[in-house]
Amino acid sequence: MINNDLYKRQYVIAAIAILIVAIYIVRLFALQVVDKSARERAENIALVHQTIYPPRGLIYDRNGELLVYNQPIYEVLMVVHDMNTKEHSFDTLTFCQAMQIDRQAFEHRMAEIRDRSKNKGYSQYRPQIYMTQLNSSDVAPLQEALYKLPGVSIRKRTLRDYTYASAAQVLGSIGEVNQRDIDRDDYYQSGDYSGRDGIERTYEKVLRGQKGVEILMRDNRGCIQGSYKNGENDRLPVAGENITLTLDIQLQMLAEQLLQGKIGSAVAIEPSTGEILALASNPTWNPALLIGRQRSSNYNALLNDPTKPLMNRATQAQYSPGSTFKIIQSLVCLQEGAITPNTLYPCSGPGSTPIKCTHHHGSPVHLLNAIEQSCNPYFWQAFRDMLEKNGYGKNNENFRKRYQLWVDDVQTFGLGQRFADSDLSEQSSGSIPTVAQYDKTYGKTGWRALTIRSNSIGQGEVLVTPLQLANVAATVANGGYYITPHLQKCDSLLEHVHHTAVDDKYFPVVRAGMGRVMTNGTGRHYALPDSIKSAGKTGTVQNRNGRDHAIFIGFAPLDNPKIAVAVVVENAGFGATWAAPVASLMMEQYLTDTIRRTDLFNRISTSVLNSNVKHY
């Protein structure tokens, strides 16, 4: 008779055996398919994946001048597992002597490498970066001592270098990636570099190229035995693409030279294409300061400088536009029927109210004379008549609608907003105050044209950047449209055309007025040589924190514009004294390829208006 207990027990044993096998299968599946870390650890013991970094793309100016190139640098790598084996022992003293460090520094760095909170990609079987950005003389002693240093290797990489000590804010810099970069883009791993600002950041994915990999095989003692499968699975790196910028490096250097000893900026644009010819901001620095092992200390010096050299004033600083805004005011008032070219307004000079004139000239004044003489009362009265065409009484919605119309028209010149379709990453938007802003400040019935009269002459709540001012000059030069200002010389960007709300027929009279500024008005002392006619408008902007800012916008030649310029010199006084000559010399250089007014050049380039400006 069969023992029922024994009979049932065999099923229990079988079930347990099946369960154990199932657990092993599930676990193996998880380790090999679901959780790749175990497989990677096993592979890391047998294989070493060496990253081969591609050379970064080169950067040229519009004339083919090489601006940014690559130089070789070296990294010291360590495979921690290989540093001490049965056959070999790591010679710490030799390593420290070769690297010119002490034992304490060595131990501190090794602790950092092993700290997974700081080095999330740490594996004792993978090469870890011990030190980077070394030149050939730095690694030469180490190269000779490698036979005493198991687990240590030297890897060649490239580092940026610069042909000219110019255009630092435009070109940008390269820095080590942080954890956020690594989490956001799996291209990067700890120790990689990427563009941190400027063109290097904007076109990072174009410039960086594609990494390659070399797979090496190690034996059971951890020693490298050579290439795995004769390099079958290796991948060559792909170099980054080269970029040609719209900058004219000679014009850029001239602008920076003219701004030495001053705080300010200068922007030049080719009106017909929107290509930025120069984008200078001062204080500035030699871009080579932010490469190599001194990058960190140099960056901190720039960061802590009270004159804020790291701020690109050309695109990020915001100013009241002053009298340069009268150009837009003229066009908008013409468009909305508040004035005609023949409209006359009285001016009593410095005795005018509620806004006085800073010049003495005849009265009454028409539009051409008003632009030429920069007559404040004229533009105040035009602004008032534009806004209060249908009255301004309490609860008068017509006034609010007219102001909104004025805002809409002004914004079509590229003011009050970033150039969203541009490749300039660091921009401020400026400000064109809205109906809602004034309602909040004064109440819906508490404001009228008189309340905001300072806007009529560019001294109110309107704020602009130098880039926007240069674009306004380019827009007037084009007769009513602009192409988005940009830095990469790319034909597709020529399709980014923006038309203003002002009819084309109104631009000739304003251009003529700007021409008279340079022949009879405030810019007459800086007319271009060789009978090249130019157009311009000076501005002197009140500043609560010191002397007035000097501003100028203009373009040349008058009839066939090739260059539009805006210049801001902070705390310098009159626009005609400081900003206008900078712009005039820039236009001369670009149009004639030389500077003939050497006395003017020497005066402006050697004048120091702010003793706090450092030369880096």
C-alpha cells in the first residue's frame, strides 16, 4: 500500500524545486535584461570603453578670419581597481612628484573621485578623471613615470584658443558640465565640456560633434591586453561643424578700442540682411582668460568686478532711449495722422513748458527742423495730439485706445520684446509701458498725455537695449522693415523679415531729418570723410545715478545704407560728444577700410571716462 504522506511529499519537493528554478530565471532575466548595471559591471571587468573626443568646430568671421580654434590638452585618468594589484603597487610619491602636488592634495582628490554623491558615474573599473586641462609640459614628467603607476593613463583632448583678444561676450566660453547638463542630455558625462554662454552655447550641438569610442580588453589580472575584436566595435569621432559669423573682426576690435576706459556698448548691423557686424561691450576681457586651469579664478575675478564685465551691455543693458526715440515718435505720429511733415509747433527754447527745449532755434518748428534741432516741445505736442486726438476726459476710452495704438505701433520696431527668432541667447526685452501698467499706477481715469509726457522724448518709462536701438536705425535705413539681427551667417535667417506698422511713404522725410542732423545739427562735427553722406540722431539721457548717458544711432551711406550703428556710453554726458564720434569712426572703418581722422580716433580711444574700468 502506498504511503500517502510520502506520495504527497514528492509534490511539495517538486514544487519547491520549480519555485527555486523560477526564482533563478527571473533573477537572471532581471540582471541581464532589466537591470543593465550588473551586466555593465561584468563587462567593465573585462572591457574598457575609452571615449575619443571629437575636435570642436572652428569659428570664423564674415571675411574668413579664424577666430576660435583648438589646441591640444591632456587629462590624467585613473582606473582605481588597477592601481594596486598582486603584481604591481601604485607609487604615490612618484605620482605626486610628477604632478607637482603633495600627498594631502592627492588623497583629497582621490576621496572626491570615490564620492558617489559628487561623482555619480564612479566605478573602480572605469577610467576616472584625476586632473584635466594640462599642457604637454605638465604631463611630460608623468609620461616618463607611467611604468611605475599602474591604472594611470594620459588622454589627449582639445581646448579652445583664440586668434584675437576680442569679442569675448559674443564668442562665449567652454566650461565643465554640471549634473543638470548630464541629466538633461545623455551626450554628456562627468568631466565633459560644453558651451556656457555666447555662440559656444547657442550652437553647442553644432560645434560639439559626435564622440567616438575605443574598446580595450583586459585579462583576469586587470591588465590591458589590446583592442577588443581588433577594433570591430570601435567608433571614430565626428568633428564638430565649423561656423561662420556675421561679425567683422576688424570692426569689432575697433569698437572695443574706442570704448576703452569707458562703460558702454556699440552695435553695428548690415540693414539689408540683419547681420550683426559688431557687438561690443565694455568692460570686456581677453577670451583666453577663460580657458585652462586658471578659468575658475579668472571667472571669479570677472564675476566680482563691480563694473560687471560678464554682462553683455549690448544686448542686456536697458536704458531710456532719450532723443533717439524721437525718430520713432515722428514715424508713429505721421502714421496715425497726428502730424504731417509741414505741421508747425511753437518752441520757446529753455522757457518752454511743460517740457523745455535744450536748444535755441527759431519758432514755430516743422518736422525736419525738429529732428535736426532735437526740439523737445515739438515731439511733446505731437505725442499729445496723437493720444488726445479725440479728447482725454474722464472715462474717455478713445484716449486709452489711442495709447494702445501707439504701443502697438512702437512695438513693431522691435522694442519691448526679445528678438525671439534670433540666435542671440542673452537678451533683455526692454519695456514699452502698457495701458494696464498706467491703470495700476494712476487708476483708469487718473492719467493722460501730460501724465506720461516724458515718453514723448524718450525719458519716461520706455526702456531699450543698444541692440534694439541699432535695429531701429537699420529699420529706418531700410524704409520700414528689418530682418532679425543675428550672428550666424546663414541664408535662412534672411527670411525673418518684420514690417513696421508705419507706411513706407513716411520714412523718406525722417531719413532726410536724420541727414540734416549730420550736416547742420548736433552730429555735424562727425560727418564722414570722402563726402559720404550719413544719417544720425544724438541723445543725452538723464541718469538718476550720476552723469547723463551719451547715445547715438545712425546709418550710412544715406541713400544706400550699408551699416547701421547704435552706441551708448554710460555717464559720459552729451551724445554728440562721446557716442556720435564712436559711431562715426566705426562707419568710416567699415565703409572705407581705414581711419583717416586719426586725431579723432586718438582722442576717443585714449579718453578715460571711468577710472574703475579694468583691462583684463
